[in-house]
Amino acid sequence: QKIAVEDHFVEDIVKEMAIIMGADFIEEDNITSFKIPESDGNGEVSAVQFASGLGIMNSDYKLKEDLILKMNKNRINPLKFVFNLGDTFYHNFGKDGDFESIPKYSGAIIGSS
């Protein structure tokens, strides 16, 4: 499954992922999260966005299909700290960039220029 999202705050990325997967997201105590629908797999994705612009995204899921996050560059390009506890997923910045993988139990600091 390919999900194209704007390169902006992690809470918005989680919201867009939930909407595209047909899931309801929850915003509580500065954490935005959603549960992966059974039709797509199982698990959860959550994010914390701090006022300073720093965002942390936590993913712990098993999907039935590959997930590709296509990060469309925006005027605001904050750093994202991603901790992947679930399946490997791939991300990309821009139309012609290579896809980079973030394997299970790995973390990444992502930012576009």
C-alpha cells in the first residue's frame, strides 16, 4: 500500500495514514494514534508532536501488504524520529529519490532539505 503524505508534522502523518486506511485516530494527552484495521493487518501507530517542532513517531504493526510512505516536500520540513517495532516500511522524499527502508526494531531520524 502506497501512502503519499505531506512532509510535515508527525501527528498529521499519523492522521493521514489513519484516514487513508479507513481508521479513526485518537488525539489524547498530546499523542495522536490509531489502530491498524484488521483488513490491513494489526497493530498501532502513534506520534507525539512537541511545540518546538520535534516529532516522534512510533509504529508497531504487522501489515498484509507493503507500506510505502511517500513524503512530499513542504515549506516546513521538521525532523522526525521514527521508532519501528513492526514490519519493515519504506519512505521516500521527492519524485525521483530512492526508497529507504526502516526495518523492524530500528529507528531513524528523517528530514528533507
